[in-house]
Amino acid sequence: MSARNGLARWHKVIEDGSSPSDLAAIIREDAAFHSPVVHTPQQGRDLVVAYLSAAGQTLGNDSFTYVRELVDGENAMLEFTTEMDGIHVNGVDIIRFDEDGMITDFKVMVRPLKAVNKVWEQMAAMLERMKG
């Protein structure tokens, strides 16, 4: 049941614009984020919020839509599509929730290679702007 509750909160945060404070409220302090373009997991709420905020601003444009959702126990997999600079992006968010419905682990996988390169380019630029 934890994934269903957590997923409802996730969708609400996304619909409301993915603000950093809203994201922080649904992510555990010790959560991990696995980026499609960074080799090592990013550990801790602050880094997870930074990456998800940047993703929300780069991937989460008007064309972003979830097209399939699978839920099993504490895990959810959400397939999405979007377009970035004319490049079709297809990906999945794999999210694990704790018993309270808080996100403990978030993994993003993207295809095809042209899309991965575009995600890397735009995410790097967004994260750099967020630092400044």
C-alpha cells in the first residue's frame, strides 16, 4: 500500500509544478537518486531534490506525459514520454517508497541514445544555473 499512497503524493507534486519544498516533503532524508547520465547514485534529500527539480524544469515541459504505471508493493514504475528540442524522449521512473509513502530511491532511465545526450546537456546546464 505504501507505493500507492506515495505515488498519489508524487503525482500531486508534479501537477503543482515540482517545487523544491514540495519535493522535499515527500523524499526521505537518506534517499538516493540514480540519474541516466551520472554514474554514481546521488545520496541525500538535498541532492535528490536538486536533480528532480532540474529534471522537472528540463523534462517536464508541455509535452511530458506518463503513459504507463505499474505498482507492486513498495515499488512503482512510471513510463513517460516528452520532447526536448525536437528529440523524442522515452523513459521510466522507478521509485521505491517506505512504509509511510516517502520516496527512498528514485531511478530514471532514458532512451534512445540521442535523448540521453539531450537530457545530459540540458540537465548539466540546469544544475549549473541552480548552483549560481
